[in-house]
Amino acid sequence: MKLETERLVLKEIHEGHIEDILRIRSNEIINQYVKRNSPKTNYDALEFILHIKRKTQNKEIVFWGISYKDTPNLIGTICLWKFSEDRKTAEVGYELLPEYHRKGLMSEALNAVLNYGYNELQLLEVLAITSRFNENSKQLLLKYHFTLEEDQKDKDNPDNIIFSLKRD
């Protein structure tokens, strides 16, 4: 399913996005804030894409590639995942190639995804987990009135902090 903003298209990823996914998910600047197994080859990127497609079909994740309206190449990704059992809470995850930072692009994408989550999926709360060192991500979440959950900890990564946004 596709979402559009003023400048962006948020769209399903597919096998044609292998090089874009490899470039995004192996980017050293992005990965300094994320603990994950980054793809090293096109095959690794293809495996990730197929994994996301399976999770999407099973309704475990809603995942979009981010691109400018006039270009096919992805410049980032954004998703809703880790749904609660009652499907009223989900976590948002996002990444954007560094050359596109500080242009308001992730703000546009996040706004579209939050609207989708609250209006289409009827979520009551969206969580966001980010590195306490990632100032851009923290500023983005605060701009959208996410609240820092100081009493909650990410047991998998002590450098992460947890934000939440409840539906109005």
C-alpha cells in the first residue's frame, strides 16, 4: 500500500530495490545508532526484502520504502512493527540516508505513517526506540509530541531510549 506526501512516495519494497536497501541498511552513519546485522551483499539485501515481504503478508509489519515522487530510488525506509497482541500499539522504525537529513523528509514520512497508524489501523499508541545519542531522531520525535518514557528501558540495548505517542 502506498502513501504520498507533498514530496515523497512511501511504497512497498520489492526485488528491484536490492541496491537501494543494501546502500541504506549498510550505511555506517545510520548503523552507528542501530544494532543489527547489516547486509554485505546484494544477496543479503534480497534476503531482507523477501523477509519483509513475508512479514507484510502475515500482517506482522507495515513497511515502506521512501522515495521522492519523481524518482524510483529509495532514500530511506519507515515501518510500523512489533504490534501488541491486541494490535492497539505498534513501534515505528525509520532510517534515511545521511545526504537527505535535515530537509524535513522524515518528518513528512512520519506524519503520513502516524496518520495511517491512527486512522487506518486504529492504533491507540505508537512507540519509538532510538539511540540516546541520535539527536536528529530525538528532535523528530519531540516535534511530533512523543513523550520520553524515562522509566522504560530497552533490555536489548542500554544506549536506547523509548518514546511513546498516544492517540488524541
